[in-house]
Amino acid sequence: MFAKKKEAPASLALTPLEQPRPAAAAPQVQPQQAAPARPKPASLFSQGLTVRGDIVGDVEVHVDCVVLGDVKVGKLVVGPNARIEGSIVAQAIEVHGLVIGAVTAQAVRLYGTARVDGDITHEQLAMETGAEFQGRSLKFRRPAPPQPQAQPQHAPQAHAPRPPQPQPQPAPQVAPATPSASQTPYSHTSH
């Protein structure tokens, strides 16, 4: 009643094996190229979270929560729901939320919803319309490269000791005083 048909075997594609090479011609090994470095993913602190303590690392961090402490990272994005109460140090900072404390970065961008209550030390500062900033804007001061001093050409003196060179004394470190609202040199508030 039921008969099973025999199926024809599928033809196999065979490739001949490589012939062995003489020992004198050793195969050249290509050095493996290093895989390109993948960018580090950003760390995200989401809304509803409260961080009590410092956040430190050389990474990109997105904060949309409450941080009660200092932040020192590579790049920082302060979200619109974020509130940071402490100082911030980073290479680049984007602020959409509230920062209460000193901000130090090469590039600082304050978006329209940003509020900063503290001094901003920067190389570049950008503010959108609507951003609020209460404090001082301080530009980084890069030290001037040392100038080569011309040495007077004198005949060499035998066994004459050199007078000691006076060393410049470093300026004493003084903590900056926090100005009161009436002493603040710059206040920008949107209406």
C-alpha cells in the first residue's frame, strides 16, 4: 500500500586538499590587528535615585537623579530632573537640571532648563536662552611657557663658585570666599 521511494543521494562538492609545501617556504603568519577600542558606555543614574557620596571615574556619566556629593568624571550630562549638591569637575559638562556648587570643566553648556548656583571655571561656556546662572564665570588661566633666558657670554673663570640662584616662592593657597548675593559680580536670571 505505501511504498517508500528511494531518494538519490545529493551530489557532494569536493575540493581537493592543498598539496604540502616544501619546508623551506614556511607560511607567513599575519600579525593580528588589534581590535579598535570600543567607546566606554555611559553610566546612567536614573530618576528616583538618591546618591549620597562622591561619584568618581574617567567615564561618561548621565545623571537624572539627586546627588548629594562631589562629581569628578570624564564627561557629565546633568538631566532635566537632576539635582547635584556638590562640586563638579569634568572635561565637558552639559547641564539641563539644577547644580548647587562649583563647576569646573574645559567646556560647559547650560541648556534652557539649567539652573546653576555656583562659580563656573571653564575654557568654553555656552548658555541657551532661559538658563539661570548665579555665580562667577572664571576663565582657565594656562601658565605661560617658560621663556628661554639669554645667558651672558663671559670668559670661563677657574674655580669660581656660582652664586646660588633665588628660587621663586609659591603663592600661599587661599580658599576663595563665597560671595554673598549682594557681592556677586554677575547674576543672570531669565524672565
